[in-house]
Amino acid sequence: MSTEKILQEVENWKSYMNQDFNISIVGFGKMGALHSGILNLLKPGSVKAVVDKGRLLTFGASRIIKCTKFYRDLDEMLRKNNPDTVYVTTPAGSHYNIVSRLLESQVENIFVEKPPTIDSRQLSSLINKKGSSKRVMVGFQKRFALPFRHAKNIISEGEIGEIENVSSYIKSSDILTRTDRFDNIGRGVLLDLGIHLVDLLNWMLKIDTVKSSNFKKIFTNVDDYFEFTMKTAKGADVFVETTWSSPEHRVPLTYIMIRGSKGTLEVTEDHLRVEYIGNYPEKRNKRLELYKPNYYQSTPPVNLGDPEYTLENMHFLQTICSSEEPLTSLENVRETMYLVDELYRKAQM
Amino acid sequence: MVRELLLGDNAFIGVSHLCQEKAKEEDKECQLENKANVVRAALEGGATGFTFSSHKSNLELLTYFHDSDKALLGRMNYYILVPYSQSYVRKSNVDGTPALIKSKLRDFFSAKMSISDALVSLLTLKLDRLAGVFLESELIPYFEILPRKNIKGILLHEVLTELFIAFDLMDSIKPLERHMNTRFNVGFGLETRNFSSLSNSLTKSGHFPEYIMTPINRVGYQMTESKDGVENAIKEVGKKSKIIAINILASGIVSLDQAIEDLERYEDSIYAITTASSKPNRAFSNFQKLSQTFLIKPENNINTLINQVLY
């Protein structure tokens, strides 16, 4: 398999890394540390400032990390550091206010972790505020995992024929004890984790409608488990299950099985398997199976977290340099947020 | 020159860099007794040590040997990887990062830690002291059950190593290493998947830790910035640090024979080779083959004898 078709970010990456970036990170939790780590490994010294409300964290980090300035106030950072690019990696409930403030500022490029907002109404408001000169990318990093990209190509090239039905899940063991930290948002696993799968499925298959939707509370006061059925534009049923309370999933796992008229495709973040059925002479092998080490050979150039995070960051920097729209721009993920709203509405939550 | 053949712990803690599906399968079949059999088989095959992260399953396994077969614990050298980062990710998901920091600070003052060390590290906010105390909090249970003389190295988990590189903190490695040497009388090292960046940072700082653990395989999986770059850097860095090769089979897509063929090219630069399995017979045959290739050589035997006499 040639990875060139699904690995555009790596081509000539050094040329667009020649540009100077003045990047700030808002929110220095695990995602903030991950993105700033990748960015600094790709382009040493590119993260110039960090904003975090935590007094302990900013005080401690500022004493230890000398190459980056630490602030507790967003406006002070904007005034003093004048960044061209800002990453928003705070809890989801704060995204709308922070991105709104950044859209009013001189910042040209904004990356906001998923979910971009807590609902589609907030997202529409951000799109209206954005105007045409700014670039906002949403952190749906699953779209940058090579097995998913490969699967999308196989589907769009008709290799498995007409889609008949889809079964999928995304599960993690993130929440296995009682917590009330999601009460203020009022939404749980579907918004936090399931949204990845909704986004992937819509990107790969074009979802048309929501048929049914149910949720369960386990450890929180919001949805810890969600199951639903959607329909593609061509009429295939798509079953989805999502939970963050599955003890057997040490790390999150996304699984999609697509049955088509010419074959069955199974894909996760790290594995792709296609079984072709019937007599299709154009296929030399009846089966295609590829694993993570088949996809990521001497690539991407930085390895911190999963490789899709590096590819996602490289994509964002590449679009900044080429003045293109990111794959997961606010506009491009609008349908995902509509679907999430519709799923909550149908589940009467 | 290869001196150690180490059993890795991925199969024991539900990690597969091939895919999670395989990890879950291995996890199911890897019950305590089976893990113990894998360790025994690896030793019979020629393994000289065990490298593991501070995951509770490994503590359970080592405690099992401590209680039932203490002699076996004395037959292995140990290279401990800290911290077990996934547990912090989970804590941060449940309660948020600020709560995680506060809970870790409470751990600093737990009964088994040196209160004065914890206080000094917090008051001075020196990274080497802070990191030392932080790592110590995870290491204590292992130091209580493993023979001290067999613990050869403490390695900083890749997530922290990469952040040290990313935030230009490599100057803290030397004092951190000194702290670990003084506190525990063991070697110190770094695990990385960004070997080229690490090599550049170490060259800039002028200090090379005793050990560096990194993936080395035929296909360049987890070898960044590129396979060629890593291969070249290993030959240089291998003169200053002891290189521990991991993921030599590229999570299963490279055969052991192919891996051996590749590793022989690095023989002068590599100190230890790691491989893992969830199956005792596989562990035995893999280590037998590795030891026949890398350890059972006349010159190695002489060196081993000299080492045993001297140390």
C-alpha cells in the first residue's frame, strides 16, 4: 500500500516548518501539554506562551520552564505576546467564550479541541463571528489516523460496493468512578467521546438522519452510555454505541464495521481489515489487512501520544502556511454538531 | 556489545503497539500464573532481566515471585520505567488536571516518602528534585520487594522524556540522574520515541545519561524523525550511553530472524535487547535464539567473567 495518498501532511513538511510561528496554548492540562510538546518537537521554540487559570500550575511551571511565558489571564497574554496562533485546550464548557474572545482579537489562527462548543447553536454563533480572514480548526484527530483515511478512500472508490449496514463503537475506561464534573455542561460521553465517531461516520459515509437514540447514566449525572441508529444519505443503517465506562478498554478504541455489496471493511485507529466477497478479478487478494506498523514507517516525524495528533498539528500548520481551509474547520464540522444535538434531542436529554 | 536480554512487559499490562484488539486478547490470556510461566520460560531461554513500567499488574507479578519464589527474583536484573503515564491520564479525565496535581502533592507527603526531600523539592521548585520525588513515589513498592543489587536502571517514561526535550529541560537530566544515583544507587536513563531529537538535545546539553531506551526495527516504526536518522544517531550516542533496544519486532510485523539480522549491525552500539510475549514457549524460543546470537560468544563470555569478578 502506498501511504502517499493518505499522508499529505508529511510531504515537504520541512519547508513549511521554516516559517516562524508565535503559538500560545490556552489550558495546560493533558491536551495542552500534548499539543505544545508536539509543536515544540516539530518546530523547537514555537510555543511562546501558555495561559492557565491554575495558580499552582502556572507558578510551578513558570519556575521550571524558561523557554515559555506563563499567564493566568488570556487578555494579558494577548497584549504582551501578540500570538498569531492560539490553541484552546481548556474544558469544553469554556470553548465558546475563549474562541469568541480570540475571534475579536488579532489572532489569525485558532485551534480548538473537540468538541468545539457544547451545541450547534454556539457553533453557528462562532461561525458568524469568524468572518473570512480567520482560520479555526477543531481537534477531531481521528480523521488524521491513517487507517481511517485509508478506509475512507476504499469506500469512496467503491471497493466494497454499496454500503448495506454499519456497526460501530467508541469506548474507553476514562470514567469508572463517581464524578460530578460534567454537571455544568449537562452533556456526557456523546459530546466528549462519541462525537469522534459521529464525525468520522459523517465524514466517511455522509449521515442523513437519526433514527433512534438512548442513553444511560452510570457514574455521572449525564450520559455515560449512549446507543443510537442513524441512516446514511443512501439509506444504510448505522448503529453506534459509545461509553467511557468500559473497564476492558485501557485506552479509547474506535471500531467501525461496514458491510458492502462487494466486501466487509473493519477499521480502528490502528488496524484495517477488508474481506472481499464474490468474484472480483480486479482484486488479487481476497483479504487486505494492515496494522499500525504498516502505516507509520519513519513517519510522522514526531512521536508523542498517537501519531494522528502529530499529523493533525502538521495539517494545521500546513494550512496556515498555504492559506487553505483546514479539513476540520468550524464550517466542516457543523454537521457533526447538528447530529450530536439531534441525538440528544431524540434521547430526550 | 549486547550485555542484557530483557523481557518486556507489554503483554502483561494490555499493551500492543500492533493494535488494541491484540492487546485485549493478550490481556485475557495473561493471567498471573501464565505471566509467571512466561518469566520462567524467558529466563530458561536466556533472558537476563526484566524491564517493566510501574503498572499495578507488574507489582502483583513481582510480589507473587517475592512470596513464592524469591530465588527467581535474584536471577534477573531490573530496569524500571516510571511513571506509568496512563494512570495519570485516567485520573485527569475523571477529576481534571488541577485535582490530579493536588492529589500528587498529597502523595509527596505520604508516610513512606522522605518528608524533608518532598519539602525541599516543593520549596525550591527545582525540576530534578521535583521529578526525583515524583518518581520515588512510584518506585518505593518495587524497591521493597526486589533485590536492590539487581535493580540496574530507572528509566524516565517516554511521555516525560519527550516533554523534557520539547520544553528545553535537558539541563535537568544530569542533576536528576545524580539524585537517582545518590538516592537509590542505581543507574538512570531515558525512554524515547524521538531519538533524533533526544540525540540533538543531549549533544546540546553535553550530558548523556547512562541508559537510553528506544525502538529499533527494520521498518522504522516509532523511529523518529526517520529510520535513517535514528540509525545514524544510535551509532554515535551508543558510544556514550547504553542503548536498550525495544520494539525490535515492530509489534509483530518483523520476524525474529529479520530483527536479529538487523540488530547484528548495531552490535557495537547496543547494550540490551528487549522482547515480550504472552506465551511461555514463544518467550523461551525467542530468548534462546537471541542469547545464542548475542550472548554466547567467546569474547562475551570472557567479558562476562571479568565483569563478575570485578563487580
